[in-house]
Amino acid sequence: MNQPSDPDPTAVARRVAERRERLGLSEEDLAHRAAMAPRYLSHLLEAGPVFDPGGFVRIAAALGATRDELLADGPDTPPGLGGPGPRPRLLHLTDAECWELVGSHGIGRIALPVRPGPAVHPVNYVVDRASFAYRTGDRTGTAPEEGAEVSLEVDRIDEFQGRGWTVLVIGPARYVDDPEERRHLDGLPGAAPWAGGDRPRWVRIRPAEISGRRLVTG
């Protein structure tokens, strides 16, 4: 049974769908407005708000609602859920702004095209030579097929002020096999895998597309 701080994903997804349909939006339209890949939107609605609280702030802003309106079944909503500020808006970021925001390294979510549906995992990444790279093991959930089209999302949300930004990268995943290149990546800040364990392989994503949105209020 869901705890009070863990809203029912099915009920939340239903409210999102109802509001989206009233606005005449498709799921793809909503994903574009919320600055996330359509597959990630579907996964997020299935997984529920606890998986990515900031993502639901963006969905709420895209629907012209507050986060609490999407999550609350009634007056007993627990405190501390936050929500967007007044008159939330999403602004497009330039490529240069996207690269500046992701920095030299950080934490993001990698989405891989696997069966029966896309899998999304948190990874710590490094930025190197206009590309992103992260470490993985051979048989872990973050190990893509060579050349698979993947997406990486990096974001920062101030849930209480309803502000933040998100950057989405789409491109092919390539394993780094050159020993010198692997040593170079091993020496970069943020290279150590946060998940621990044996993750000897590097995956590099050279963006075919990079886009970003900034959530502002007022």
C-alpha cells in the first residue's frame, strides 16, 4: 500500500491524462512542453512522482497546473511537496547554455531502448570533447547495445520555488575501447562510479541533438 508521502501513480497519471485531454494535447505534445523525451514521460507516469519529483514540476508547468493539483487526492496531502511558483513558464535554452549548465560532470538519467520498454537509470557522467561518458559493467542495466540510440537527461529543480532547468541529450552510445582514451576518462573529475562495484567499461554519447528548457515563474 502506498504511504501518504507516496502518491498513487495510477491516480496521478489519470489526472495528468484528464488535464492533457482538456487542453487538446497529445502525450508527445506534453513531453515537448515538459522538456523530456516521450518515452521518459511514459515511464515517469508509470513509475510515479517519487521516481522524479522535479519531473512532475515540469509536467505541472506544461499543463498550467500546480504540482499539488496533480498529486493530491484530497485535503490530506502531506506537507513539503512543494510546487511551481506563480505563472510558470518554460524557456528554451541555447546549445551553449545547455553545455554550461551540465558542467564538467554530474548526475543524470540514461534511458536505454530495451524490451519490453525503455529502461531509465541514474548515472554519474563526465563531459569530454563535446560528448558525455559514463562507466558501466558488461551485464548491468546501464550497459547499452553498441550504437544504440539513447537519451541522457540532466536537470536541477528547486521544488519549493518551482524553478529549475533540464537538458536532454540524444545520440548513439559507443563503447570506448582505446586504452589511452580510457585512461584519459579515468583521470577526469567525477569519473569514479557512484554506484560502486566493478564498472570497467566506458560508454560515450556524442549528441546528435541537445536541447534544454528553463522553468521560470512570475
